[in-house]
Amino acid sequence: MEIIENSPKLVSKIPDGPLTEKWSKHKNSIKLLSPANKKKHTVLVVGTGLAGASAAASLAEMGYNVKAFCIQDSARRAHSIAAQGGINAAKNYPNDGDNVWRLFYDTIKGGDYRAREANVYRLAEVSNSIIDQCVAQGVPFAREYGGTLANRSFGGAQVSRTFYARGQTGQQLLLGAYSALMRQVHLGKVEMLPRREMLDLVKVDGKARGIIVRNLVTGDMERYAGDAVLLCTGGYGNVYYLSTNAKNSNVTAAWRCYKRGAFFGNPNYTQIHPTCIPVSGIYQSKLTLMSESLRNDGRVWVPKTKELAEQVRSGKLHPNDIKEDDRDYFLERKYPSFGNLVPRDVASRNAKYVCDEGRGVGSGLAVYLDFRDAIKEQGADTISAKYGNLFEMYEKIQGEDPYKVPMMIFPAVHYTMGGLWVDYNLMTTVPGLYALGEANFSDHGANRLGASALMQGLADGYFVVPYTLGDYLATDKPEKVDTSHPEFDKIEKEATERIDKLLAIKGKKTVLDFHRELGNLMWDYVGMSRNKEGLETAIEKISALREEFWKDVNIPGDANYYNKYLEYALRIADFLELGELMARDALVREESCGGHFREEYQVDGEAKRNDADFAFVSAWEYLNGEGERLHKEELKFENVELTQRSYK
Amino acid sequence: MSTEKMTIHLKVWRQKGPNEPGKLVDYTVNDANEHMSFLELLDWLNEALMKKGEEPIEFDHDCREGICGSCNMMINGMAHGPQRGTAACQLHMRQFKDGDTVVVEPWRATAFPLIKDLVVDRAAFDNIMAAGGYVSVNTGGYVDANAIPIPKDEAETAFDYAACIGCGACVAACPNSSASLFTAAKISQYAHLPQGHAERKKRVVAMVDQMEKEGFGDCSNHGECEAVCPKEISITAIAEMRREYIKAVL
């Protein structure tokens, strides 16, 4: 495999000057498009989650013609809707010493120094405008009695900077962005195209000029041309089969762009969230997250000994009957200064350790999250006011009352920090193709802090791309292209042939069989901890599984009507390729950082980074059927000192 | 955890397309389990059907956490099934007994035309939202968020209405197929927030008119909508909507 150090193809376009002035300077120097010229341009926005809806609405307000696409039946159902805990901003309303610098610092440190300083600083800088924007839209954030906005603390931070709307922050923010989007639909500036799945990218003269989508109701292939394509299609956690992602979340749009020349950044960086409801059986279709905010009051523990844990598992001993001395509050014990609020990667890994030691509860793959003490100290009413809806959700799924019995939790795949490589303007290596939100790699390094995903999605959509897109169009001046261009014929034909090929297999195994097998491989070998041997095994086995898929998958029905299992098969075909790239990426990175934990590189169970050799972004280039090439973007830290993360 | 097997008999509405005839088809799942969600039971059945070479049952679903509002089915005649305040995706088989027969049908309303099996088209809801379900502000240039103080109880009331997931259960349960609860929830959210006041009158008229145009019926106070709403949105929203409407047109 070819490796290109300091790749000339990765031009980050980070502006010169001091960190705190980069974004303002950049905004002052980039080109503008006049209102008269904006209306001559069409922008294709794929995905309508926080990033997509906010970008589509903002661009339409500015005068662009926008076509927005989503796979769901309505833009309002994108998976951002499921985010629970909150959104960070450096408002410092609680007067606890927060500011833009601290939010920047916490985010870059939380990401284990594997993100760009300039991008992260910009994110922190625009965070306050996001809150103002959302409040102006009528997002019903939690408030104090005096009528001001309420804040709470979140994992990985020592200040209270998280704004929230009960346990449904993502829903309320998305409905805010969706309402702005629907307003533009009403005004005729956005054409909304739901139940459409992007199957490929069309390039003309090397630039992104259109997309091929499948109409999921009729099965028809449709073509759309534009002057730029914004990919806002979320993350790819479903490559693990079981994850907290919505069932339809997938990598297809991003993967197709990768195969058309967009480099994929840090594909292995996956966030495993510590507080999810454990797996109950083979029929399990997805995992449910319990907001991290629960760790503000819940205490994480397992029995001190294997013997006690065994008694609990066999039902002979009730957790409430385990004496205080026999409980191991392992996060509080190991990390006294952050306690239960250590970042997600640390909390998850430690839960895995105690379960590996045989001290897990439930099926053996679970730890307790106990509210007994919080209820004693604050009263059940206070706890209910904070977490009532989460407790109810837990009881619905698990059939146990968390007010009386400690919750059981286990880590689950939740978010992917990796994504398409983008420059400071959020443009990929394909001119005119942008990636926003979880679909890009840019801001969270190797680990994302809680309440930062919503912040990033909205920052990209409301406050970054509306500026940077104009610069591209004003500079590039794309010529008119319509869907009769031969490139559209060619790419559409390829997409159709792919579908026909899949349908013609008529094998024995269902798509779900393959997805589950892929997920097991990913979880076992490319999951919470990785090693060389395991990663090599994964590469071999995923490749074999992919081969089997193309010989033996069974897809029901036909392509010319609503066929969910065909949609599913197309997505799994891409996941089967992505999984292998993730393993390759993890193999190359011979260090531990954030969510990427290589067993060979650790000190006493803590991740051991290697800044001298690995302070770079991995950007993978697809080489038409001949493997891939690794480009490295060196990360320069001029403002923060790289320290070993310590939450002790 | 008990892992005892349950047998569940299903009668599921199968219809190939909007212009094809539909009918209830019997299926039996012998190896269901009380910890399965209702949608996982359908997944399980679909796997078995495909292995027999039959076409699977189509249904909309996505988050499976009760928040995206994708899933929509009548279970034993009730929108989202028997458990209060619960979307079908969070309904678990422990709500049923071994040997039960369960009837599964799509939402039925003129404004929600059927696509296939249990999948319907709910674009009419988006059209109602587009007519006025927003505060008309562009991105950028706002005053500090704390410059708009909102009393905590007002914010909480607004939130109660804002919790709507747009699933359409209210329409499916209503004998008139009215979308009043859906429409009223959005109107009431903004009526309780100062940000919503500038367009208060315009909004209620536009959204109510659109609701009628889409072919939804009128509200005649049955209250079925409130009973089936997975987010337990109160029917007082509809009273608020009427008050707002009268104030707007008088």
C-alpha cells in the first residue's frame, strides 16, 4: 500500500494568522456572490438532519435554489431527532468560568489531539450564535424560574455549558431547522424530495455536478443537476449492525462519493457510548441509548468479586442486597477528579474491562448505573424531573423500574468521528462536493465529547457553509450542466446495473444474515479494543463475507416498487466495503487515541498516544478496483500543548 | 430474564400497491419472546417469510426509540397498540400473552394514501407545516438568547406541545380522520412562546386552512387522538387552537 506523507492533495486551506482571528479573517477575505447571482445557482442538499436542514434553509434564505433529499418520508425524521442530552455553547451563563477558549480546549483535548485546531476553534466560536438562532426559532429549551436558559454539565467538561430540552434536545433542534426548511419550501426556494436515496455522484470535468437517486416509492432512477452537492448524510455506525443509529442510517451516499474521488478521513474513529441498554437476544434490531446526562447523578458500579457477580447473574442475589463494601464504583475509584463524568471512550473501555474480568451483571455484558444515592439525597421527584422520560423509556424496554432497581447499561456504537475528508471550507477532495455534520471527519478528532454533535451539525449548516459555498461558486463560476449530459447516462446506468446484479443473485441468505455477521466481525475485531492480529483477521474475513454476499444474498421482489430489503441490500453492500477500510485504517494507526484503542499501545489500561509518529489525519483515496492509497495530513498544534489525557 | 417462547398469531394487512386489492393474511410466529419489540417480531417474521421465498411485510420504521415518528400501524384496532404513551417501536411483546392473536393494519385516512402493506404517505403533514408551522426568521443576526426571558412554566407548556413526533396516530384514531391534534400542537407551542406572537394570527389561519385542503376531517371532540398519542399530547391543544382561530378571524 502506498503512503503519501504530507500529501499535496490534502490542502486544508486553514487561514493564516492567530487562531482567534482565523475565521473572521477568512470571512473577510473570501468572495461573495451577489443576490442576483445566487438565484442563478442550484444546490443539491442530501440529507435533512441538523446539518442538511440548517444548510438547506439558510442557503435558500440567501437566495440559492435548493433541492433537498432525504430517505425518510419526511425531512423531520432524520436521525438527529434522536439526540437526547444537549448542545454545548460557550455562553458562560452559569458564570463558572467558561469561554470560547475553554470549549475549544476541552473539545480538542477530548478528541485526543487528533483534530485541526482551526476547525475546532471555529466550532467553539460559532457555538453561541447557534443558541441565539435556535431560541429565535422558538426552540423550547429548558429554563430557570427567572426565565433564563438552563444549563447542565456533561461528560468530559468541568463547566455547565450544555443547553437542553428535556431528554429530547435533538428533536427540538431538528424541528427548529425543519420548520425553517419548510418555510423555504412554502416560499418555493426549496424543492423537498423525500423518500429518495442517493446512489451515486455525477462529476463533470472533475467537479460535482449532480446526483443519481432512487425514488424509494416507485423504484425509478432520477437525476438531479446542480452547481454544488452538500452531503449531510450522517454517520456509519450501522456497519456494526447493532448501534444506537436509526435503522436506515447508512454510508452509501458517502461511500459512493469516496469511490468517485472524495477521500475518506479517519474511517476507524468510532465512538462507543457507555450508557446504552444491553442486548437482550438474537432478535435485537438496534440498541437504545440512555442519555449521558444520567451520569451526572447515577453511579456506575459492578460487584467487587467475580463470585458475587455470578450470584447476581444467576438470580440468587439481588443487586440492592449487595453491601456497600462489596460494590466497586470503578470510575470513581480510578478517576477521582472526573468520577462518573469521564469522557465516553474512557467510561466504555472501563465497563468492558470489568466485564472481561467476569464481574459483569445481567447477561455478563452489563454494568449498573445506580440512582439509589441520588434519590436518597435529592428525592425521587427531583430525579424524575431531570430524567423522568429516560426512566420511562428504560422501563418500557427493559421491564424494570430504575427508581427501585439499578439500571443496567453497556457500551454501544453511537457515532463515527471519521467521515469524508474536508478542507476548512468543508469541501471534499472533489471540487463542489461538500460534507457537513457527522458525514465529515473534521471536528471531533478521535473522540467526540457529549453534546458536541448537535453543535457541529448546526455550526456547519447555519454558520459555515453559507459563507464558504459562495466563495467556491464565485471563484469557480460553474457552467450550466443539465441532466442530459452523457455523464448522467453513464452513472445512472452503473447504478441500475448494480441493482440488477444484486437482484439476480437469488441466493439463500438474507441481507440481515450478512449484516449481523459483518456486525459481529466489526465488534469483535474493530470495536472497543483492537490489535494487529485481530485487524488482519477482520480484513480477511470481511473480504470473504463480501464475496459470499455477492454470491448468496437473497433479495425479495423487484426494483420497480417500494422494496425496503432492496434498499437494505444496497446499503449492506457498501458497508461490506467500508468495514474493511476501517480495519485497514485501524491497522495503520499504531497508537491508541480516543475511541481507537490498540492493545499493543497502552500504559496501565490507558490509551498511549504517539504524537511523534501519528499526529496526522488519515485520508484514504480509492484506486479504481486496485485497493487504496493513504494520504497523510499533518496536524499542527500551535496553541495547545499535547498532553497525555488524564481524567484522574 | 425469562426467555420463554411465545406463540403469536398475526393477521396482517397486505396490499401490493394503492390500486391493488388488500386483505388480512394470517401468520404465526412460534418463537417470539417477551423482550422483543413489536417491530422486532415483524423483522423476525419477515426473515422467515423471505427464507420461504415470500415477500416480506413492508412497514415504515427508523429510530426505534419512539422519537422519529416513522412507525405507524394499528395494532388490534389501536394506533400504536395497547400501551399508553408508546409508539409501536417501543411496544414490547410482554404486553401480549402467549397464544394471542394480533391484528395489524395501516393508518387509514383519505389524506394518508396507502403505498404498500403498512406504509402510507403522510406528506399532508409536511404541507400543513409548510403553511405556517414556523417563526419566520432567517439565519443569523439575533440578540442574545437570554434577552428573551420566558417563564419556566410557559416554556414547559410549549415543550409539552412541541413534543409531537408527527406520526399521525391522532389521525388514524379519529373517527373523522382529523389532523387537529397535530396541527394544534404546533400552533399551541408557538402561542406559548413570545417568539411566536408576531405571526400568531396568520399562522393559525394558514395551518387550519391547509389542514382542510389536505382532506382531513373536522374535530368533534372524541378525544381518541389524545388517548393514542405516543407523546401524550393533551387535547387542550385543540381548544387553544380554536381560541387562537376565533381571535384571528374575528
